[in-house]
Amino acid sequence: MSFKLIESEIDKVIAAIKFGILSPDEIRKMSVTAVVSAETYDEDGMPISGSVMDPKLGVIEPGQVCPVCGNTLGTCPGHFGHIELALPVINVLFVRHIYDLLRATCRKCSRLKIPSEDMARYRVYLRKLKERYPLLALRFSEYIKRRAIKTTVCPHCGEKQPKIKLEKPTTFYEVSEDRREMVRLNPIVIRSRFERIPDEDLELIGYDPREARPEWMILTVLPVPPTTIRPSILLETGIRSEDDLTHKLVDIVRVNERLKEHISAGAPQIIIEDLWELLQYHVTTYFDNEVPGIPPGKHRSGRPLKTLAQRLKGKEGRFRGNLSGKRVDFSARTVISPDPYLSINEVGVPIEVAKILTVPERVTPWNIEELRRYVLNGPNKWPGANYVITPEGRRIDLRFVKDRKGVAESLAPGWIVERHLKDGDIVLFNRQPSLHRMSMMGHIVRVLPGRTFRLHLAVCPPYNADFDGDEMNLHVPQSEEARAEARLLLLVQEHILSPRYGGPIIGAIQDYISGAYILTSKATLLSREDVAELLAAAKYVGEIPEPAILSPKKFWTGKQVASMFLPKDFNFRGRSNLSAGHLRCDDEECFWDSYIVVKKGKLLMGVLDKKAIGSEQPESMFHWLVKEYGTDYARLFMDTLFRAFIRILEKRGFTMRLDDVSIPEEAREEILDIVREAFKKIAELIDQYQRGVLEPIPGRTVEETLEIRIMEVLAEARDTAGEVAARYLDLFNNAFVMARTGARGNILNLTQMAALLGQQSVRGERIWRGYSGRPLPHYESNDIGPLARGFVVNSFREGLAPTEMFFHAAGGREGLVDTAVRTSQSGYMQRRLINALLDLYVDYDNTVRAADRSIVQFVYGEDGVDPMKSSHGKAVNIERAIERVIGWRL
Amino acid sequence: MSGEEYLSQEEVLKIVDERLSGVLPLRIVQEVKDTVTKYRLTREELHKILDLIVEEYFENTVDPGEAVGAVAAQSIGEPSTQMTLRTFHYAGVRELNVTLGLPRLIELVDAKKTPSTPLMFVYLTDEYKRSREKAIEVARKIEMTLIENVAKGIDVDLLSNSIIVELDEVMLRDKGVTVEMVKKTLEKLRSKKAKVEISPENPNSIIITFEEPLDISKLEKLRERILKMKIKGVKGIKRVIIQHRGDEYVLICDGSNLPAVFKIPGVNYRRTRSNNIKETEEVLGIEAARALLIEEIMDVLEEQGLDVDIRHVMLVADMMTRTGTVKQIGRHGVSGEKGSVLAKAAFEITIKQLTDAAVRGEVDPLQGVAENVIVGKYIPVGTARVRLIYNPLEQLPRRTDGGK
């Protein structure tokens, strides 16, 4: 069977879906058999006709031919049967409506308890509302219903209305006025009342009598669903195991038949009532097995049965599990690993995967030779093919073809070959959780040896991927339209700019940044050989400029190398990441080389680091390059210059070692002095507190004030200690370089490694929970000094004291718990946001509209600008336009 | 005229007006004027710049069909995974704890009736805003003061059948309450016939003498009632903090009650704002609620250091407010009022949606995204929205056999 993937090829489309209640007549009409037998199989194991497994109900075994439609397994859709209920029962799913209707209509004349004059008026209102404001019409109907329910004397016949009581789930009583007597309303009575409610009255309270007469909510005939939706499964032991629905249906039939017998035998009312009640129970649980107030129907093993409502409900239910999200073919999943030699647009696919995933390719005079080769190679040799489809639609499985040569020769235009995935194919690549559209992008296949999917490091941020065991999914689009869209819209390079904030989400990360810094640093001088090597790594083709230094030897600067990849008319000025603290520069004359100046495509000054080329850095040099020179150029830039960045790191070597975070003895002494000073201050504060002279911060208690003050002192101590440590660190120390350029880590991390950890906290407070008055038994009770409350004096390099280790663990645990709790909360929030907004689109008149074409915004975002194309939110960047024209800005 | 000479300010403005007004949104034209006049430009340069600006603007507009809703939802939802759960004390005001981060964001999209930490920024009129004394004067009128806030102790004297409220002099001064005011408040103690007088021995003590003998069993309740009596201030405002911002004093109130605060003289009701969306909607209207919603969501995101374009937030706010009342993002609001049965069933409360639809004989016209995913059709956004209206090739064969 071939699937029709293109909408225009599909013969019938669903235009709309109408909902309603099945009437007894309809149920009988669509039924192929009445179900009367509680036994399902005879001694020979053949299904009994007239049972819930009647063969007429559908084909569930291979080779079987449907006696009704003549189709076989997979093509026979199955057919409904029916059960004639001996006595009517209530459909639980509609109890709320039955209850409302019983209260809203008169017990004697069955009219809606609204005076005739009002009814006529309401009818006019309702009709008008329905045309213009369907939602208001709904509310109006609800109002009319409430009013009818409140009426205690029927305005039509003057009958006094008793209170109706619903005893959950399905029993109704009429309560007499003195509240003493309760008369049970059995389904027959309810049904007969409902039958007399006029259609016009029902319309007023929002019911559609054509599609849903209220008496149909009381079941007299029960449809038996086809066996295809409740197939029995054959266990390995040869024992047949029935579906939960089948079990429930058998229960219903059994009770129903018993009831019929008893009625015809004239059994006492009591017995009949009991059986009737039992029938009601089974029918109730058949519809919904989680109705409050009654025990759920159980399987023999004690597991609650999964009946109709349970099949639809919830995350794994029909709606969310099978209809909104579907399982797909042509997909693969495996571990990911990095490959800096791929393009950002590419994905490395293991040969073993490529041999399973296929692309249908139509045979043409231009590809016939190639496809013949694939067919000859067969399913086991890459690049081969797995299936061939003849113009008649016959599918040939190449695994079982002995004469592949013959098949290859019979190929002709019009045939389709399902060939292996090969280099240059487009696929979709995805990492869960798919939180934004960049979580699924189009990649171009590179079939590689190995067992993992390979990807370029710069695409890690949009996927939020790392390589500590992450797995990713891959999907192969099967139609020409899908492939075209994937190439034009989904390709990674089209997603360098994020629609979230109008800046690049893809850019340099980690080593790329370190490398860029090393390359463009003033200290880097490159010989001819060095330059050649870097340019070769970057696949540069073209002239090499004049060397910056001619004598004694020719030397090129790294900035010259970087400039070779910049467009010739590119101007840019901006601060780099280094430009902070005492290395800060605000202008061109920069001693620290931390102000970037690019004029006419030449990097004249400044080092390239995170602020210039990093990912998630809006208004950076890289951002303007992408915006002004297009995504093709941006891809090329990343596939060339970025490789030179990596290459220079490889040439020079770049590691972090223990020495990088070691500070001299005198520095340690200095830090300890700072800590001692802070401890003294705290002792003073505590003393003040104990003497009761501590001045509280307005609106806080003295205790709170003390805590706040102590925390302030400790935080300050940590910061100054960090500054001391930073002062002793070598400027070209690799760890420090990484922190300063923004490649990885920050100054705080270095402080914690070199100087001290500082205060550990849980819920923003110092750690105090644990034993009474103390978090750990190593301190005295009620010691509120820094050490007893989780201040860590040691650094990671020095090593933590045992007590400190426990405090650190407490703080670390909080972080883990926090993440776990947050993901579920934010996940649900995002689901709601998506669900509320997913129908919105921009129309051709630039308005934002909802699914029903109602207008939400007259101009999208008040200026009609796409955030992705904006420059960090600005519709147009005027300063940048000026800079581009005159080469500078204020 | 040579293009080498620098243009005068007037000439620049004239050229900008000629080229841009009517072409670009007014706000952008004004921005261009403000920026360009800071530079000395030649005619040629200016034209080049304006060319770039016009070109960029039209290049940057949204494409028809773009699923802006989904993008907005993702743009707010994705960074929310990076937010912290904790609440922080407010920047600059360490006296107040304010809910921030994910809990606050959820509160906002939930359109909760009252935020977990209601807050008001009360701005003052010109005559009050410059002086600290005048600001304190207003603050005292706003801050809700109960007997318990100024009482040092409350004693029951069964012998004389009276209750003695002893007041704390420091607190009285701090809250700007006189003993006389407390006395007046206590006189309102209805249902009990009692005499309220200032103690002859102690000017900071008030004696309430009851005519009927005190019921011991109800004493505790009575004590509670006395303590909770309001002396002055606005209901719900637990604390007022005076802050100097720029060149004026601003009152930051713990608690929110716009209608009551607006009535107090000295309050600039034009600038005063609350963080309570529902209250703002009731008092200032739906547009104010929308603006506040945008501001509050942006504030939460910015405080967490998350960069989200304001257009996404505006779309969420517009969706929440477009019916004229603030609607929650979720089944009791925006999602619950969708036209499609299938979309609602796929979101939450599946069974009820289906039975209600059946009873009403509803028709799902399959116009939205979720419904079309369910039935397996193309979703009506993006490239799939593009339809061929007239296909001449398709018409031809039909006409030939139309004669049959």
C-alpha cells in the first residue's frame, strides 16, 4: 500500500467534523449483528457468532476474510455490532447533562421551565448572538438553563417541582418538600420525561435536538465496537488474552442476558432491580472506569481495566499520545559526538544507519545508471537500495531478490528506488526536549564510519547538546516538497539568528573563542609556514597579504589572518569581552587591545573573543556579518576561519593545569587576613546583637538584620579575596584566558579554585538546618559564627575540610532539586503557552490572526518587524546604518 | 550643489521627512531624526544612510504566514527552563521580598486574582514629591496601622471589669499615631457598651471599662478583635517604604489597593502603579492591564538576565486581553475558548469536551493547527497556508467533459 503524502493527491479531505449522540435507530442500523452470547469461543477455539468476538465484527487474524466487506487484515476497518439492553441504563458520560435537564424541565409536562413569552424573546436573542458572538450565545444558554433550574413552579402547567438529587454516579431521586421522602427515578422514567421535551425548548438551552435528543443519553441499545479496536492477543503459551474492552463487553452481555431471562420468567422486582443495578455498573465502568464513587472494574490480576475514557485521556491517551503526536518511520536515534571537520550544516551518519534509512528516488534518464548501481549493491552494501517500486505500485524487497541484476536492468523511468541515505541528502535532526524551533533543524548528510551521529560544535547551543551521552533523533523527509522546505527553511544556517532576541544563537563557543583570542592577540606572530598551515586548515584560496613584519624575518599577525576572511567593505567597532575591570577600553586607543576596530574588512585593533564572535551575543561583529552578508557567508565564515582558530590551539597547545589556579604563599596569607578581618567584624556584630544594641533595618527583625549583615560581610570578604587571587594570576594563564575571553568559566569559578569557596547557601540563607541549633555536630549548639553556618575558607585547590565538604554538598544538592522541580513546572507552562498561541499567524495584510481569522494584532508587534530579522529587537539599527556608511559612530 | 558640504540640521530634518514620513512607522522616523542629527553628514552620506534604513526596514518585516504565536510561546517557554525558582529581595529595597522568576511568570500567565506578593509604587504629586517630610505624611496615611502595631501590651483587669491597652511610644511616633486616634478607634468597638478613656496615671495607656461583666470564655476573642482594629491607613497595605528615586520620593507599598490609594491627597494617580493585573484591569481598564502585563513579564525575564524580544511578550499579553477581560493562558481562559472541539480535547479534560460537543451538536471546522494535526491535514500556517486560488491548467480538462 502506498501512502499519499501530498495533500493534492489525496482523493478526500476532511472538511469538518460534526459531533452528536448516536440514536438507538442509528446504532441498530450500523450494526452487523446483535450480540446475545456471553460465551466468546467454542470448544474448538472458534469465535461464536452472536458473541462479542463474532467474526462479522472485523478481521483480527492474518488470512481471515471479513464476511461483511470481504477485506482482509489491515484493510477491513471492522464493523459495529449491538446489544439490545433488557432495561435502559444511563450513560455516565452524560450524567451532568441528564441532571441539568431533569432540573430544568417540568416533571409533568416536560417543558423548559421558562414562561412562553420569555422563551420567544430569548429565542430571538439567541439567534442573533449565535450569528455574531458564538461564545456569548453559549453563556446565554447557560443562563437560561440556570434560570429554568431555579424555577420551582412550572410556568406552563403550574406543577410544583420537587428537588432532584443526584446520588453519584448514576442514581437520581426526587426529594419531597419535607425532605423526608426520596423517590427514585429509574432510567425508564427519566427517558420518558426526556422524550417529551420539545425540540424548541432544547435549542434554547444550547442542545441540538437533531444531533442529540436527550433521551439518547439513556441507553437502550449499546453499540459493540469492532474487534479491530480491541484485538485479542495470542500469548507465547498459546493462551488467548482478550482486550480490556472485550472483558467489559462480556460482563455486560452476561448480565443483560440474565436480566432478560429473569424478566421473561417474571422474577421478583427485587432481583430485577439488583440485576438492573449491576448492568448499570458494568455499562458505567465500560465507558469510564475512573468514575468516583464506585469501585473500578478489575482485571483478574487486580489491575484496573482500561476502558473507553481511559483510552482517550491523558498523555498516553488517544488524543495526546496517538493523534497529536504520532510515531514515525524513517527515523533513527543514537549517541552524538563532536566533529570539528564537518560543516555546521552537516551531520555525520553511521554507515549502519545509512543502510537502513532510505530515500525514495524516482528513476529518470539522468539517474538511471546511478540507481542501477544502488540496486546492484542491494540492501547490505552501502550505497545500495532496500526496495524497488514498480510503476504498478508493486514493492520489491531487495533482501529477498536473488537476481538483483535482473531487477537493475528492468529499471525504467517511472520506477521508484528506495535507495540508502547518502552524502548530500537532507535530514531533520532533533534533540529533546524540543523547546524551540531550533531544536529540530535540517542537516546535510555525511555518511561516516563509526556508530554515533556527528555534529559541528557550534550547533550545540541551539540544541542545548553536549557529549556526555546525549542522544539525538534523525528523520528522513520522503517527499520532494518536504525536502525542498527542509533545504530552504530548516537548514542550520537559516537558524543562526534566533527569533527569541534577534541575535545569533549559533556562534563560537569554548575552544573557538580561546583560539580566536590566541590568534588575534598582539603577541601572536606567524611565520610563512604558520600562516600557510592555518590557511590550509581554513581551506583558504587566494592571495596572502604583505607581512606585517618584514625584517629580520617575515611575520604575519593573527589579525591579518582573520582579516582575510572578512568582507572587504565591512566596518565594525566595539568592545571585546576582555574589556572589563582594569582591562577596560572605551576607544580606539587601547593599550589592552580590548577594543575591536574593523575598517574596510581589516581587523586593525582588538582581539576577537566572545563579544565579537560568540554564540548568543547580539549586536556583535558576527551578528552584523550574518545580517549584512547573509547566511551563506556566515556558514562559510564558520566553516573556514573557525577551523583556523582550532588549528592554532592545536599548534600551540592549550590546557588547564593545577598551576593555573595556584597562588603563592603570600597571596594565601593575604586572603586569610581578609577572612580573619571579616570574622572579627562578624564577632562584633554578634556581640552587638547579644547585647541588644544592633540597630535593625527598618521592617526587619533584629535576627534577620544580623543574618543580612553577616552575609554582606562574608560576600564582601569573598569578593576581595577573589580580587587578590586574580591579581596574583598570570594574565596569560590559560584558565584565566578562558574566563576573560568568555570561552568557559568566569572569575568566580577561578576564585573558588584559587582563593576560597565562600558562603554555601540553601534557599538563599546560610545553612542552619540539621541538628537543634547547629547544622553539623562538630560545632556547638547555637553557634552562629561563619564556620558553623557553612562558610568555606578553603579553595578547591587547597581541598575542603570534612565539614566544609558537607556544607558544599548541601548547597550543591539544592541546585539539583531546583532543576528537577523547575523542569516540570516550566514544561507545563510552555505547553499551555503553545496551546494558547499556536494558531496565530501573520496574514497577507500584516495582521496577526487566530484560527477563525479573528484579528489579534493589527500590525504584528506594533511595527510589523520579525524579531529574528531585527537587530536585537530594533526594527532598524540606525547607528549601524551610519557606521556602515561613514565607518564610525558615536 | 556639491555633495561635499555638510548639511545643516534643518536640511537633514527636511530630507529625512521627505524620504521617510509615510514610509516607516512614526516612531522609527522620529528615532532616525534624533540619531542622524547627532552626526555631521554630507547630502550623499545621508541619502545612503536613509537608503540603508528603508531597505533594512522592509527586509525586516514578518513574512505572511509566519507562525508568530508558536514562536512567541517558544521564546518565552524555552528560557523559562533556565530560571531559578527562588524569590529574591527586591533590588534596592531589602526590606521587601518579591516573588520573581518562574513562580511569578506562571502567576502572570495564570492571570491570578492576587499576586503572591502584591506591591504598589505610589508616586506623589509635584507638591509632595520633593520633600521627605511630605512623603512621610502621605506614607502614614497609606500604611495600614492596627492596634497591635502600636500596642506594647494589652491587659485584662477583671476587678474593674476593664481592658487596658498600653501603647508603645516609639511605635506611636514611628507610625504617626496619637493616643487620641487610638482612643477614637477603640470607641468604635461596637456591640459592647464600654467607656474608653486615657489612663490618668499613664498618658500612653487606654482603659476600656465595660458595663457588662466580661465573659472569660470570650476574652481571648475580644482581645484578638481589639488588636486587629484598624487605626488608620489603607486596607491591605502592610508596610510603606519611602525611597528616593532620581529627584523625587516614591512610596513602595507592601500590598495593593489602587482605588483607596488614589483617593489620598498627594498621590499622583497618573503614575502610581500596582503589580496586580486584575486590580489594574478593574481600576484602570484593559489597556492598562495589557501594558502592565507586558511590563511585568519583561521585568521578570530581564531580572533573570534572559533576553526575550518584547514582541513575543506583547503577543501573549494581547492574547490574554483581547476579549476585553484578562484571560488566563490555559484551560479556563484562552485555550478553553477555542473554536475547535478537537483542539480542546487534545489539551486538557478530554472527555468533557467531547460529551459537551456531542450534546450541542457542535461542528469542528478544522481551522486551527492542533485539529489539522489530528486529522492528518496540512496545518494552516507558514508555507502550508499558501493556496492556489486559480489553476488554469486544471480548468481545461474539466470543461471538455463537462458537456456529458
